Amino acid sequence: MQVAKQTPGPTVGPMIRHARQRAGLTLQELGFRCALSVGFLSLVERGLASPSLGSIATIAEALDLPISAFLDVEVSNGAVTREGERSRIAIAGSPLAYERLSTVFPGQTFDAVRIEVPPGYASETVSHAGEEWIYVLAGQLTHTINQTTYVLKPGDTCHFRGETSHSYANRGEETVVVLWVGTVPVFRMNREKAFWP
């Protein structure tokens, strides 16, 4: 029986800085490629801010690297995943908890993740290619898209283009649980490379 794995790993900031410097990119160039502010990237590289899983995936793609360059993520090749056996991902310094729901196979076009957002958490503002769909399972999520703010309650969904600037926050007193599905290549390589986690 496979046991679910919690993988906090080392702080990703120094690894991102090293990969950026190896690629010969400035903070400004990386920020332009992944649509994140230079200020936020600088904080991440210095270990003063923790990026979300989506931001790490966007940074990895901008650096032409798999997300596994920054996080220890288990491969799940089968079509079925079982409760209690799925890979759980934690990013050092981040209060978010992720559970990987989707599997990996050549040609896949989306990923699915269960996210636990603790009270008081506010994400960075991002934009990227693709689309996202979220379903609130528990709690109340404040979601901002292009400066319009929506309050999403259990059972509410939101489907939007990734190119629009967006962020989210938990302004309540209980943990928000969200099912996230998107075409952002969180657990996949870019189109030119083989699949991976």
C-alpha cells in the first residue's frame, strides 16, 4: 500500500535564484517571462516570501525546467488515485497544503489539486497562459480577477482565463478547501518535453 507523502523540501528561493542565474536572466527578465513582480521574486529568492504551487510551476516553465527541479513530487501514472494514498505537497515557508488529485500521462492537458487555505492567507497576484476552474468545498474564499472581487462560498465555482490578473485570500476564521483544475502545467513539462512530475 502506498502511503501519502508530505514533502516540505528545502526553501525554494535559493534554488530559483541559482536556476535564474544559470539561465543568465535578471530578476526583471524572469518577472517578465512569468508575469510576477520583481519585488515578489526578490522576496522569494531571499526566502522572505513563499510562492504558491502555481507560481512555482510558472517560474519553472519560464526557466524551461520541470517543477521537480524545485519540489519533490511523486509520480502517479495510474488512472485512479485513492483517498489517503495521494501525494501531499508542502512548500517550505508556505502555510498552504496541497493534495495532488490528477495523474500524469503523455498529452494530458490539465492538472487537479485540492488546496487548503488557512485563515489570513493572501496569495500573490499572477497572470499566465491557460485557464483555471475552482470549486469551493469548505470555507469562504475571496477571489479577485482583474480588480473585481468575488466572495465564493461552499458549492460556488469560478472559471476564468489565466491571462487575467488574479489572486485569492482567506479572510474568514476557518480553513478554506478548494478543488483547483487548470491548464497551468503544474505537474507537466512544456509541450516540447516528455511528461514528468
